Amino acid sequence: LNADSLDLVELIMAFEEAYGMEIPDEDAEKIQTVGQAWDYVKEHSDLAS
């Protein structure tokens, strides 16, 4: 997707809003791809159940 750091911040914010969760800064800093962001959401939300 050729996402830069600003794109990733916006993506993380969109996931937080869409799934009603907060991704701590220390975790967000480790997310480098859309796939990693989606994996994080799945593991830390109700989607895991």
C-alpha cells in the first residue's frame, strides 16, 4: 500500500474508532503494516471470541 508513518497513524486511529478500543502508543509504534494492525485488532478486541 506504500503507507507512510502518517498513513499508519490514521489507520490505527480508524481501527480504534471503528472497534471502540485504544491501542497504546508503545504497541502502535510496533505496527508497521496494515496486516499487523488488523492482527492487533483481532487479538485485542471482541473479534477474538
